[in-house]
Amino acid sequence: MDFTANYVVVGDLATAAGLSALAFVVGPFAYLGHEKLWDYYGSPRDRTLDLPAARTCCQLRADADHTLNGARLLRSDHRHARARG
């Protein structure tokens, strides 16, 4: 489609082919540059990364303790509970 439009406007086969080839090569780089500029100059609110809250050592240790049929297991019991099913 690009080649036909170029040929109709320019009227020369070689120039139309050259313009189409140039657009084929330069087009992706123009798109990439546009996206990079959009990311750089876009709204800071859109770029904010929403991370989860930091966890303390006690919270992580509490998460490591599991519950099996309502009974709380200690970390040393996990190996035996997994073996039993």
C-alpha cells in the first residue's frame, strides 16, 4: 500500500521503492522513539510503582507457620506433616 501511494504521488518507480524501503526501516525506530518519549514525559502518577508494605522478621516467621486441621504446626513439624500427607 505504501509503495502504491508513493508511486501515485511521485510518479517514479525507483523513488517510490526507495521511499517505501526507507519507511519500512525507519518506521519501527520512530515508533520506539515515540514510546520512549511518551514514557519519559508521561504523567508521573502513571509511572508510580505500587509496592507492598515492608514486612518485619516476625511477620515473615508467622507466615512460615502453617495451620493443618486447625492445629498450628511449628516449622520443625512441616517435614513430618508433608510426609503424612
